[in-house]
Amino acid sequence: MDLADVGVFVEAARAGSLAGAARRLGITAMAASRRMAALEQEVGARLVHRTTRALSLTSEGEAFLPHALAMLEGEAAARAAIRPSDAGASGLLRITASAAFGRKVVAPAVAAFMHVNPEVSVDLLLTDSVVDIVAGGIDLAIRIAPLRDNSLVARRLADNPRALYAAPDYLERRGVPSKLADLAEHDCLAMSGATHWAFVASGGKPVQQKVAGRFTASGVEGLHQACLGGAGITPLSAWDVRDEVADGRLVELPLEDAALPGWSIWAVYPTARQAPAKVRLFVAALAQRLGEG
């Protein structure tokens, strides 16, 4: 099976069109079409539905996609295994991260990494939704949360301390909560659909606190901005509010009887196989950057 044909199929699935795949691979649309046809003939099945404007996978294509990704990954790993140790990183690195962390931390790290590794290009997907990194062909996911998917391989990069925060003008109007139960009397800025926040009581026991308020958001950045505007109290990560706390625009609110549970920042890989140099070197650079912060 020609891996160049497989590469066209994978890129077409990602781009949603053969024209898009051709642009990514630097070939003509006609060449991409021929390679797709050759692959379908090789496997003996139609892998994609094609129209003049779009492309979608058939059921056979959906079944074949993980195997196609594994074949390309195997080729990349084989090439990386015989590269000189000082050859550095090369190729396209696909990363996903949450919107806020990606914008504030990952994107600057990517820029510095690309400067040091001129043969690397990066596609950064910023989303607060959990992405299927295997199906999406993602090389690396940066996640801040307790990990639940044991089929993935993860490396812990750093602690992610969190706390409750509010703007000074909100606290002047509504007072400062000192205990967990006090939150019931405050406007709590929560994620859409959330009714409770998880805490760890002083004795180490997990507890749930019911919260309510007039503002909810589908992402942390919305809660952050509403908090800055004096709309209420919300939990945020220390890296996300460092500047606002330093200049007095936000105030940390420690509670006497409870604290937010500690999370970690993780680098998540789609496979247990040896990661290519571009992934290993970027993860090391990001870990160093987080350690310095």
C-alpha cells in the first residue's frame, strides 16, 4: 500500500475536501484525486463520498481512518528513529489546548519553539471541548483536568493551582466570603449548566457546594471577563489571573473551611509508541517554560 495515497486520504478527511488535502500536501487536485482512487482500488472499497464542494467518509472510510493514521505514524516514528540525535524537530506538529491556556501559554511557547526549530510548522487548535485526538490526527493535547481516558498516554507537566477570585468593586458591594456556605449568598459565575462546584474540605473530604448567579458561560474566558467586570465570583487558574492580581483588578478569596481541588497540566499523547522528535522536544520546552513561570 502506497503511504502517499494513504496520506491523501488522511488529509482529505481532515480538510473535508480533496482540494484542501492537495493544498496541505503541495500537490495538484488532480494528483490527489488519482491517489485517492488508487487507494480505494487497493483496499477494494469506497472510502469517501465526493461532491463538487465537499467530501465525507463512508462507513468503510471511518473504519479505515484509524489504521491509516497508524500507518503514517509508524512511518514518522521509523524516520525519527534513524535521524541523528542532534537533528532537531521537523514536520507539521498538531496541538490542541483550551482557549485561554492556548492563547496565554501554549501559543507563545509555540512561537519560541518554531524559532529554535525552523523545520517545524504548527497547527494549534484552541477549543474548550474535549477533542478525540486519535480520530483527529492530533499529535499532542495539553489538558488541565483530572484525566479520565486511560487509553491515552499522559505526562504531567506542572501543577495547576486554582482559587476563587472576584473584582474589588464586587467585594465592596457584596462582602467577602470566608466560608464555603457563604457562597450561597453570592453571585457565582459558573460554566453553562453547572449547578455545583467541587471543593475539598479542611479534613480532606470532597464536598459539593450549590452555586447560582445571573451569568454563565460556555468557556473559562467568558467567566474571566465577567469576573473582571464585577459580575461575581468564579474559580480561575493562577496562570490566568497573575497580571490582574498583581495590578489589583482581581482579588483571591481563600476560604477557611475548604479549597478547590488541585489539578495538573498534562501533555496527552494518542499512542504509547515513541513520540516523534517534534512532540518530545516541544513537550520538554513547554515543561521548562511552565517550570520557569
